[in-house]
Amino acid sequence: MQKNGEIESRRDFLKAAAVLPVAMSLGGFTRSEASAQAAPVGAEKSAAPWYRTTCRWGQINLNELDPQHFDMDWWRSYWRRAQTQGLVINAGGIIAFYPTKEPLHHQAQFLNGQDLYGDLTRAAHADGLKVFARMDCGSAFEPFYKAHPDWFAVNADGEPYRTGVAEADGRVRRGGGDAPGPERDDIVLYTTCINGPYYEEYIPRILREIAAHERPEGFTDNHWAGQGRDSMCYCVNCKKKFKQSGGKDLPTKKDWDDPTYRQWIEWSHKRRLEIWDLFNRTTREAGGPECIWSGMLSGNFVQDAATFRDMKELCERADIIMLDHQARAANGGFQENGDTGKRVHGLGGWDKLAPESMATYGPRKAARPAAEVQMWMVEAAAGTIQPWWHHVGAYQEDRRQFHVVEPFFRWYAANQQYMIHREPVATVGVVYSQRNFEWYGRDDGNLLALAPYNGVTEALLRARIPYLPVHADHIDRDAAKFSVLVLPNLAAMTNSQVEAVRRFVSKGGSLIATDETSLYDEYGDAKQDFALADVFGANYTGKRYGPHNPATLQHTYLRLTPDVGQDVDGPRHGDEPAKSAVRHPALRGFEETNILTFGGVLPEVKPAPGTTVLLTLVPEFPIMPPENSWLRHPRSGIPGLLVREQNGARIAFLPADIDRRYEQGNIPDHGDLLANLVRWAAKDDVSLEVKGPGLIDCHLYRQQNRLILHLVNLTSAGTWRAPVDELIPVGPLTVRLKLPEGVAGNKLTLTASKENATHVRREGGWAQFEVRSILDHEVAVLE
């Protein structure tokens, strides 16, 4: 334990250090103030089950050395100061942190008869916290493998899958050597098979033992889903069960066109659902009806598909959605966390909680910059994700990782009433499906399917247009919420999804579709024409322009129509019209150019009567030497953007993959074009306007008689690439909100910067107010 003088010295340092603006931006709490004002922790009393009221989580991801010197007093003080309501505590699986009676259940090396899991659980319960016992079913040590080799995953040659330190030739190094310590730390773990007795018999025994030993509220596991798509198992159990399911032998290789391989994919997804249900039955039988099992899920589309986790089915099953989505990718943006929150709630329901493991570290033992951690937490809250601090190991040499947790969690606790039990407000829906990422994207889902989705959502973010992700199976269910649906390269569609889109348009809903949308069936097999060709007003010719690999750029452009006139300053060619004609609203902002950068992929289409072509392809031409760089075919007539109106619906089809190009190249013209199309298709039915400087992510919700608006300031030197180590304030901002029936709009509360509250002006069913400055975020509550 630290002495009191040391604690006070550290607090004084934090007040003077960079953490101060972090604390100020989260509602004025410094660490010392927060400690002085600390209130009792624990879930608020409620008739609802614990998993609907426990919002603020924490995790000390124990290591085997921790039992030797676990500082229980300090950690209890930490979770109290942070007003933590629930803890994820290592229990068993790979390593047991309690005195297990199972002989093959590896006990922590330095446990020495202690019960660290039990001690922590008892301390947490004494402090009013709920406990998730953390499991890891994914692997086991060599003695277990030797005792039951048929419980473990093997490759086609019968060799076990292992994790550990690999030699240059691919073999796994297994101890020994000249490590600078008393023993070698190389650890070899054998991968367990999800189809064998390890999952069906052994893990249920462990779950029952833990529930009987020191009863947690529930169980969670971040490695529960077994081998992924790229590591097919050929153990005796997989062979037997696959044969029983369809009468066929396991496929010998990856082949997306092989019916047996396709059957294996579907069978593997089904198995994960069976395991989820088995573990839930086990924990409820052992620990009571509210002792749930909730294996962790990912926030990444492509990873979910590759690990056979059907997010639609699993989010519906989960009582609480535990997300193992700890930080953004190095080349990603914070906005992906807000999108994740909206997506999982759209699948599982807005009444559920969705805590997310938020890494304070990076890599394992060094602190991630406080601003980076804070912005990930802020964007999570904007997407209605609950905070969950996460430290690896109970002793930290780098104490900076503790800086951001306490002020953010105390801000969240003070404003938790606005963070849950709310419904999103958006008139734009962006449609996706996991099958599209899996069966169309296949081995390149990030580029083929995820990049177009990200391109559309990032364009909407930049334009400050609130949107909601919509699963393609939920179009009929959610249609009434939206003025327009966007289908970003939703190439692989089921027949029912296609018909749902038709119904939406037939009722006057507007539509934007891009690239190869509806050109493939549900298994990613190409069709001769778009299934939605009649809606698009365009038919596929079978030709395709652009690079074979969409990641490769070509030197191509898109021509706007009609041409700019001679009234626009610049050299004259002689063919320009005397005066520029008024262009379509989708081309607003491009009044001084005839071309836009492209470089991408474009399936050739033939327009139907009544369809207007706004963009056409300018094919590739030489770029070197400069003397030879001039347009060879400036007017190809190959459509890049088509628009039409039908029965009150506005329809835009963008065969040019502008959405993918925007995600990859971040070209402002591409983002502007996408935003223009959305505003035109939505007939300007957007409930929010935010004017002012900066890159602001806007999330709008309704909660009974109030509107809740999250404004997340993504303006920074690391906006599109990690990490951010400095927050840059922006403002002032003028906000206009369309007031729905039942919201008076007379009272405004700004929860992050109370001193910035301003007068609300109402006019014509809209409310307008000013936000003078935003550092990390602002939450405006309008009642």
C-alpha cells in the first residue's frame, strides 16, 4: 500500500499534469475532488435484474504472479473512487485462480493454496458490486492435451493447433534456452475443439464448480467461440458430428464454391449458438435463474464472420452484451465505437446494456495515452455502450493508465440517467448484413464489404447527419423510422431482403445503393443482373471497369453533367456553353468543375427510360510523362451515378464505388457527394443541424420528454490514426434540433461543460442553442 503522503503527492501531480484538462472536460472532476466526493459503489436498487442495472464495469486481468502481492486495499479504493458497479474477475478455464478440485485445471503458478478469485469476489460483493467470473475456454496446457488429445483441435495432418513462441521454421518453441531469468517463460497452449467433450462436459463442470465455490452473478468468456474459419479442425469429434449433420466428410480445403465447404460454414455457425445455449443452461442451473453466461462479442463485422459469431442471433440471445472491442485500429477512427454501439443495440434491443472492455494499456504493460483512452470511452457512451475499465495485471509500473478512468467514470455515474433507456433519432438508415461480409467479402471482407459501409458512415459523420445501422433482415421492422435507406455495396442479398427493399420503396421510402448491390445471391454467387435492377432503373451489362483488385487505384475520373459554362473563370476550349446550367442537387458544391477524382471500380450499367445520368466514367489515360497526360476519352457515356423518382421515392444508384474510395482515400469530394445524395434522397428530412468548425460526430436520442444529443469532437492530429495524445477544442457551434411531439425544448443542460449553457430559442418547431466550446465531447439534454 502507498502511504498517505505518497497518495496526496500523486494527486497533486495529477492536478498539474495533462490529466487536468481531461478531468475538466468530463464535468469538472479532478482526481482529488472525485476521491473526496466518492460515494458508495454498487448497482442502484431496482426491481430489474442485475444485468439491466449494472452499467459501470471494471476488470483486473490477473496474471499468475498476482497472487504473490495483490494489493487488495488499493484496488478496492480504486473501484470505489471510480464508482464501479461490476467487476470481471479471472476464475478459470486456462488458468484457475481458486483451489479447483479438477486435477487437469491448471492452477496459477504462484497461487500457493490461496483463493484470489474468491477473495476478490467476496470483496466486490462486500462493496456492493456484481461479479462476472471470467473464463477462457480456448486452450489448455500440455498435461491436459496429453491426457485427452481427442479433445483438442488438429489440422488435416492430425497435428494439434498450438499457440506459443514460434521458431523461424514455424515450429513452436517449448521452453529451455537462455532466457534472462530462473526459468523460460515460453508458454505453449493447445487449442481446444468446440465440438468435443472439453466444451460439452469439462467446461460445464468448471462452471458448476465455480458457481458452488464462490457464487458470481454470471460468467463471461472472451475465447469461447473456438477455432476460426482459417483453422479448420479435423479431430475425431468434428469428423463424426459433421458426417452426422449432412452425411458428408469434412472439406479438405477452403473453397467457397464447394457445397461441402459452404455446409461446414453454416454448421460451424450453428455450433456456436448451441454452445452459447448450453453454457447458459449450465450456469442458470448451477447459480440460479439470473446467473447468466454471456460470452464476449466483437465490434468488428469481418472478425465476427471469421469466428462464426452470428451477431444477430447472439445479440438477441444475450441478456447483457459484453463487448471485447478494446481500442480502435491504428488506422481507424473513434467513430467506429459509436457505430458499434448503435449496431449491437439495433440487433439486441435498446433496453439492453452493452459494456465494452476498454484498454487503458497499449501494449500490455505500458499506458495508452490518456486522450486516446478517453476518446474511445466518450465515443462508446455516444453509441450507448457502457464503460468497462481494463488493466492487465494487478501491479503496474506505468501508473499513467489510471489517470483517465476515475474522472470519466464519475462523470458517467453523474449522468447515467441520460446514457441508458433511450431510443435513437435518425431518418437515415445504413443497411448491412453479416452474410454480405462473409459470403460476398469471403477472404477480403474488409476491402469488399466493410470499406463501402465505413465510407458511407464516415461521410455522414463529416456532414453531421445522424444515422442508424440497419440489419438487412430488419428492413421491414424498422422501415417506418427512415426517410432513406443506404445500401453500401450490399452485394449478397437474400430474396427476402430484396423484397423488403422493394416494399420500402413502394411505400415512398427513398433509396441509395452503390457498386454491386444485389448482384449476388446469399452465398455470394454472381447473378446475370441486379436483383433490384427494376428499382435502380439500370441493368448490368456484364462489363466491369477499374482494377481487378479494388485496393489498387487507377487514374480515372467521373464527369459531371451538364458542363460548366464560360461564366466560370478559367481557360476556354470553345465548346463550353455560354452559361452554366443548374445542376442536380446531388452535385451541389461542384459548380466550378466538370470532373471528380475517381480511380475505382465501376460495373457497367444500361439506364432504363426515366433515369437521369449525373456522372459518367472518364477512362484511364497516361499520367507519365506529364506531356502525355491528357484525356483520351473525356465522354465515355458509361454511367457512374443515376437518379430517378418513382411514386414519391427518390432513388440514386452509384455503380462507381465512391463509398469505398472515400474510406480508402479520404477525398473530400467523395464525402460531399455521398452527403449530397443522402440529403437529396431524404428530401432534407434530417432532424439535426450543427454549424461551426471541426469534425463532430453527432448522436441524437429521445428519452421520454427530452432529446439527448452527443457531440463528439474528433478534431485532432490523430483523427484517422491512433494514437491521440492531445485534445483540440473547437467552437462555437450552433445547434438546431427538430422538436418531436412531447418535447417542449425549453430547458437545456450541457453535462460536460455546465458553464457553457446558453439560451434556447424556439422557432417553427425547431430549437436552437449555442455550444461555445467542446474539448472532447458535449452532451446536450433538451427538455
